[in-house]
Amino acid sequence: MLIVHSIKREQILNYNRRKAVEYAHKWALGRNPRFYDFEQIGGDCTNYASQTIYAGSNIMNYTPHTGWYYIDINNRSPSWTGVAFLYHFLVNNVSVGPFAEEVDVKDIQPGDIVQLSFNKDGVFNHSPVVVKTGPIPSIDNILVSAHSIDRDNYPLSNYEAEYIRYIHIKGVRKFL
């Protein structure tokens, strides 16, 4: 009896920051009808951030419970709409889809995500998308777009956050 094992080859693709930023600007003040608007049931910021990441990656991870995907309001991963879940997916993903690392502010780029905590408890509850930075990124020269309170080209420094974490999308993993 011959047993054949298929070996999956990993391919790392570039994250298309231009497409992510274009998408962010296009939908910052509106809603893409392909996705449910979560505004009235907890907020739409991470849903919007995920849509933007998807525009730049073009690959979802359909792993039940731990992946990152959206099919419809009733068939989506927690990481698609949950602030903490998105963070944990991106920084821990070793499978298909986008992957990231938490970085210092100076390493953030357009198309990346920042997450904000407005309380001293350190619970992060907002996920704006970086759309522009200065030559050396700092809180004073980063512009973001976001949903929940819709914003585009909004100075990150205008938020009154207790804590900010910077999530840099490193690439997109695909298996052949």
C-alpha cells in the first residue's frame, strides 16, 4: 500500500497597503453594503478595520473559532468584529491570511491598525486604520480613519486614549 503525503508550500505575499488605504478612504464615511453595519450592536470599528485589512490582503482564514473571516452577520469569526480577537489573530497567526506584530509607533505604516484603550484598565476598545504618517511616525503625525464615530484623515493625537498599541501588518500567508 502506497501512502502519499501532500506537502503544503508556504508563500508569503506582500500586504497591499495602497489598496487598504484606498478602501479606508472610500468607506470611512459610508458603509460597504457587502458587510453588516454593527454600529447599533456594539460598534463597527473592528468590522471596518477588518474590511480594510481584507482589501489589502485578499485572503481570509476560514478556521472555525480562531480564524479571521466574514461570510455574513451570522457566519463570521470573532476576530472580524472584536478588538481583542483581531489583535490576537493578527499577532499569533501562523496559518493562512494576514499576520502582524505589535511595534513601536515609529514602525507603523499606512494600512496598519492602531488600537486604543480609553480606560485605565487597559482594555482596548477601538481599532482605527492608519491612512497616513509623517516621515518618522509619531502620535502627532499619524492620520487614521475609523467607524463607530466615522472619521477620515483624523489625527490620532485627537483621541484621548489611555493606551495605544500599534499593529504592523507584516504580510499575508498563503499555502499552495
